[in-house]
Amino acid sequence: MVKEREQLRLIGENLRASTFIGFTSVAGSVGWFTAISLQEAALVKTLGQMEFLVTLLITYLYFGERISAREYSGMALVVVSILLLLRAS
């Protein structure tokens, strides 16, 4: 607030989107804490890596950005690691 007072005006102008983002962030945090209390933290965190895949898909489908070969490789490694961890447990 001290350094960037202009941000408060922008939040006010976009109050609906700001409120939605705030509530979904809180819901996500509650979900994480609930999942970790019900299951091993390592499994929850590993499954949470799916967020990376979903984010890339949204950027591709919604924003029209191209996914690089490096990102495809990263997605493949995430999927393989999740499958290995789920198989081991």
C-alpha cells in the first residue's frame, strides 16, 4: 500500500475478479490442508503437481500459447513420477 497505492484502485475497479480469486485461493488452501490431514503429505504434494499440467493446458487452449518441447518433456516426467509414486504406495 505504501509503495504502490495505485494497486488499491485497480483492485477496486476489478472487485468481482479480485473477490473470486481471493475465495478460490482460500478454497485451495483449505483443500490442501484437508488432503494433507487425510493422506500422506508426499502423495498429496505429488498429485498436486498435476497443477503444472493443467496450467499448461489452460495457457495452450485459452491463451493460445505454444508449448515447447522442454515443457512437453517436463509434463511427461511429472506424469511418470506420479504414476511411479502411486504404484509404490
